[in-house]
Amino acid sequence: MEFGKGYWKTFGAGVEREWVITNGIGGYCGSTIINACARMHHAYLVASLHAPVERYAVLNKIDESITIGDKTYSFATNQRPGGWNEEGQKYLQRFVYDELPHFVYQAEGTFINKTLSFEWEKNTIAIGYDIMNGAKEAVYEITPFFTYRDHSSRVEKSDLKFKTELTGKKTLELVTKKNKDVTIKFYASNGKFVENEEKYDHDMELQTEINTGGEPINNSYTPYKVVVKLAPFEHKKISVICSIEKKFEKDAFVTIEKGTERIKKIKENAGYTDEFANSLVQAADQFVVRRESTGNKTIMAGYPWFTDWGRDTMIALQGLTLSTKRFNDTREILKSFAKYVDKGLVPNVFPDAGLKPFYNTADASMWYFYSVDKYLEYTGNEEDYEFIREEIYAKLEEIIHFYSTKTDFSIYMEDDGLIHAGGGYDQVTWMDVRVGTWVVTPRHGKPVEINALWYNALRVMEKLSKRFGAISEYGKTSEEYAKMAEKAKESFNKEFWNKEDKCLYDVVDGNVGDAKIRPNQIYAVSLPYTMLDEKKSKAVVEKVISELYATYGLRTLSKDDAEYQPYYKGKLHDRDAAYHQGTTWAYPLGALITAYLKVFGKNDETKAYALHMIEPLKDHLRDGCVGSIAEIFDGNEPNISRGAYAQAWSVGEILRAYTEDILG
């Protein structure tokens, strides 16, 4: 993807598009396409101290300038209070995002190509400057903006206290007083470190934080700059490295080449020739990371602030690792979460080090069955079944046992064979916002998608138990699972069908059905094992398309509902009120596409219709966070992207539906 000056005619336009790259252990590097920080999470090196959590920003950014003759061209792009901006984007010719981000600057015939890449699975960011100087002598200056802060939080200037030391001629070392176990190393292969007169940048304004009611000012420590002399028409490569590792690769261009080749191999392994599919394959890679506590892979739910969430992982897994043929990663992820199953519950959130996982989810365990079934569908060798039997199957038996009796968070099977979930202030479905004592979307009772997943899980167990038998104290026979599934199916059709609206109730509590039109019902059609007949399935799909489809995904509530919130913006309270009350989410679109093609058949005409629903996301890859898909969008047009700028289940579900259902 290439972007030219038309995308940053103004500073404000330039900060609307972002980018991110990741290091495979939870760390990331990201900014805007004009190199201006617009949110607190923008930084060149956000390091993960305990993979993939404990993330700290250590290098906010780098600014550059070049002096040619008696004129200095500053490439700095910073927003300042009072409406004044440093507009170095005037000299930015192109921003290119292929396997890596590249900035191409030009001044008086001097061209600078700046590329960033991580040393894989290391907290080391490499910045390579490939400079082709013009006809005059020039001096190039590189100024790093150091910090040490939680990646979501501001740090005060008074807290930016470092022991700073030049070790040799090429490396600057900084040790923060907040954590003396971390040494920040800044290496430059060329030039001279020159001490700055002003050692702090304390008034960088962040426009996205202003828009969302966050902390609008960032501070940095700028003790030195690197000064490099250039002869006329000299071609010079400069390696700049920032790391908290004991050892790191000092040639930035070696790291850049390895980073480029790694992404290319991932695309080759996936085996697609389709450009959109390959873009999503690359985006998918950003979320697959290693977890130190298990030694296995896990999935980051989204960037920049999410960690590895159980629900998100099990929904995203199919697209991120199966559609991309990363089957070893699939096995590791399934093992990571199996290790922490407790009383039938898959963890919802793995917190930072030293804390126990949180289990406040009714659907993560149910999606786990779907993930296991899809894994076997994609692989299906005897060794794959043996892996499930040895590592996973006993946990599946445990989950069914506790759901059919009772586990935490008021999760249990009622006499009708359906699953009840939640109560009081507990929000255990994906629509889980609570503001103090205000439960925004109370879905206590029997949620439609939980029971669709429950039926699917029982059918998966019916199938697997024929092969494995009962292997734990919680095990049942295939016939017992089948009997439970039939009872659930009969009750579901009796209780959930809304005759008036010709669709499914969102929640049934006692004898009362919640008639709010929400996207959760689509899973009663899209899942491999479904309880509805063809007529009802088609009616559900038609209802979801007509009332909930919104360009980039599905609205969480019908526009005709009195509680519908059209825009997700403003301060946190206002955004929470809209999060599941009309806001559009990208990931359920994958289920809609699967359900639509399932009930209407796959032919040229239906595939063309499905493609119309998915094509706007091709354009979205050039908007928001370039190369990825956002978490959410406004419910009303023009459906502006909001929330996390890159979301695992958004990418995963669109990739899965596109490759499985449209490309086939």
C-alpha cells in the first residue's frame, strides 16, 4: 500500500491513518503515516517485560532534520497546544506499508528512506535510514524521544529520571529510576552523539486522546541527538537500534531483511494468490504471540491495549491460524488455554504477571469446542486426533459436566436442557459493558448465542466420543451427548422463536423473550451444527441483513430500537453506553456471510452478493490502521472506525469467511 502527499494535505488529515508492527511477544511499534503521535499508545518501542503483558513504552518516537547549506529542513511532526504544529510532513513524499512501514522524505534532491522492523521475539526495534544525498554537503540529525511508562498512561516530566551514559562512541544507555532492572540501549552505526541543550519535550499534544477524553499531553526525555555528515551525492546507510535486550542485532538492514522475508514466508505458507487474502494473512500474524507463562502461543485480542482474551481467541483462531495453515500455532494456543480451564471455564483474560486469570465468560468455553472441531476439519490426520485426545479431550468433558450441572457466574443447564448464564452485576457474554452499577446490556438468562454454541458443543462431543470414549471422570457416552443435544434443540425451537418478528429472541429468561434485534442470533445459523430448519434459518439471515448490516459489519442493535445509539464517540461513559447499543462490529460479519451462503447456497450470484458485503473492508485496509481491521465502527453512516485500531477477531473472521466461503 502506497500513500502520497494527497493523504496529508493538512496535519489533521495526516494523523487520521495509523500503522502498527509487532514483535511476536506482545510488544509493538506504531504511529501515524506522517510520524506524528496522536494517541498515548503511539511509540516506536513498546516492550513487553513479561510476554505478552507488562507493556512499557521506552521510545516514543524519533524526529529527524537535514541541513543543506544554510537551510534546515525539519521532518518533525508534532502537535502542540494552541493549534501550532510542527509540519515536517511537507517533506514526506511517500508512506509505504508493505511487509514493513517506510517513510520517504525529500529535500533539495536528497532522498531519505526510513524503514522500521522488529528483531523477532525481541524487544528490539531497528530503524534503517537509506540516504541518497543531493549535490551539496549536508548534515542529518536524528533525535530520539525516550520514556518509561505503562503504554496506556502518561508520565510526568518530573518522573522521567534516567541515569544516562555514553558507552563507547555508538551507544547511549539509559536506566530509569522507576525500574533499574531495565536498561534502554540506543545504538547508531554512524555519526556523533551530541548533547541537547533542552533535554525534555514536554508539550506533545495527542489528537486522538483529545477526541476521546483521554490524557492529551505526552512527555519525553531527549538528552542527545545523533549528527551525521553527508558528502555530495553520498549514498549512506545508517542503522539505529533501540533495545532493552542484553544482546541485539546492530545492523538494522539485516533485521529489516529478516522481517520482510518472515512475512513473505507466512504468505507463501498460507498459499493464496488473492491480494486481499494475503493482506489479511499479514494482518493475522500481528496477533499470534508467545506467552511466557505457558511457553506456548496465544492470541492478542487487539492493538493497542488488549491482551490475550479467551473469548476473542477462540473466535479469531480459525482465521488467524487455520486459514493461514499455522497448525502448530493452533495446537499451542489450544494447549495454552486448556492448561487454565477451571470448573469448566476457559479464562476470559490472562492478566499481568502474578495475578490469576479471570473467568467471567460463558462463551469462551463454548467457542473452544468450535475451535477444536474446526482444527480437525482443517487437519484431520490421525496424529491430530491423537493430539486432541491426549491434550484437550478431558477438558472438553470437564466443560460439558460443569455447564450441565453448575459452575461460577450463574452458568448452569436448566431443566429444559438449555444454558442459563449471568446474574446480578455479572456480564458473561461478549456484550459485557458495566459502568459502576449500571449494566448497559443485561442479558441474564439464556442468551441465544450461548445456547447455539452449547448445541454445537454437544454435537462435537457426540462425534468425538465415538472415537475416544469417556476418558475422564466427567466423560459421557456418545448416546448421552446426542440425547442432551436433542433436548436442547427441542427446547430452543419452542422458546426462542419470535413469531411476530420472524427471528430469534436475543435472551430468554423464564417464559419471557427479549425481542431486541441483535446480531447474536446469526450464530444459530452459521455454526456447523444448528437447531433451526431451513425456513427459520433464512428468516434469521434476512432479518440480520435488513436491520443490522452496516457496511463494515453488523450493528449491535436495530436502528429502529428506541435505545439505539448511532455513534461511538466522546468520553468513556458515552462510548460505553453505545458499545453494544448500536455500534457496528466487524467480526459478526464473518458469521453472516457463512450463514447467508449456507442457507441460500453457494453459486455465482450468492457469492457476488456476499462479496458486496465484504468488499468495503478492502478499502478499510487503507484507512484507520492501514493493513488491518478495526474493532468497531459507528452504527450510522459513514461508519467511522473506532475502538482498537486492529482487532484479532475482526481480521480472523473476515479472513475465515472470505477464504472458506467466498474463495472456497
